[in-house]
Amino acid sequence: MAAAASTAGQVSESTERVDLDDVERQRDLAEHDDEVDDVGRTGDSDAAGDDDIGGAQSARIPASRLRLAIAFGLIVVVALGGLGGWLGDRAYEVRQAQHRHDLFLQVGRQAALNLTTISHTEADADVQRILDSATGTFYDEFKERAPAFVDVVKKAQSITQGTVTAAGVESEQDDRAQVLVAVAVKTSNAGAREQQPRAWRMRVTVQKLGDGAKVADVAFVP
């Protein structure tokens, strides 16, 4: 009986140790599984973080390129606008200069014709036309001499007819210019035969006044 009891006790202790060993192994396995899960979750989290960083970087790259393109486009627009404005101003200045040049030339040519085309039948009107196109000292001097000039033309019953053969602007400064005009003048008097045309050259000083221009001086050139 004592031997049987001893054997039964040994079996019970052995069974208890086996059970304890199983419990410890299961606990160790559970802890290992938890560690594996933690590592997996950590890896997933790191991968997700890397994906987020990569996405943010890829989003920032196109945005920076877009801002650069917009800035470059604005610079181009401003530059083209400035260039267009400058070209417009330059073209306007060129047109204005050409218009002023043409005006000086036209007034100089007409002045030479007015001075060389006078008829005794229309002397008063011819002289008035000269005065209307004159200014400054030339106007004052011609107006003073006009009565005597008209009297001579009427008494001689003369007719002069001028034809411009050449004309050009000799010099030009802002609102003044000197115009050289070559004129062929045909003259006839009562009781005298018609004379051959004579070549005259004049230097006409033209001054711009407002939108027009007038003759400021006339000198005959040899």
C-alpha cells in the first residue's frame, strides 16, 4: 500500500510538472506571436509613413514647377507689354517726325510759289496770300513794303509765274527748318515780249506754329 501511494504521488507530481511546462510553452508562444504582430505593425506603419512622405514630395514637385511656369509667364507678358509700348511710342515719334518734315517742305515750296507768282490784275490778293503765310520779322518787313510793291506791279502790268523745279529740307530743328527751293520764273510786262524763264534759288525758313507752319524768313541764294 505504501508503495502504491508513493507511486501515485510520483505520477501526480509528474503530471503537474507536464501541465506547468505546457502552460509555460503556450505563454512563450503567445508572447512571441505578440512580438511578431508588433513588428509587423511597426513595419506597416513605417511603410505607410514612407508612402505619405513620397506622396507629399511628389505633390510638392508639380506645384513648384507650376509656380515657376506661372512666374515665367508673367515675366514674359510684362516684357512683351513693355516692348510693345516702346515700339508703339517709337512708331508714333517716327510718324510725328515725318509729318513735321513733310509740313516744312510743303510750306517752303508754297512760299516760293507765292513769292514768284504775282499778276497785276490780282496783285492785292497775291500779296495778301504771302502775308497770310508769313510770321515774325518777315511778316513785318513784307507788310511794310507791300503797298509800294503792289504799285510797281500794277504800273508795269507785269505777270510772273513761278514753277518749283526742286525742293528739299536743308536743316531741321524741333519747330524750325530751312528749305531750299529752286524755281523757274517766267516774267512778262505790258509792251515787252515774253522773257525766257530765269532760275532762282531761295532759302526759306519755316517755323511751326500749332498744327501748321509759316514762313519766318526768305533769302535768295546765288
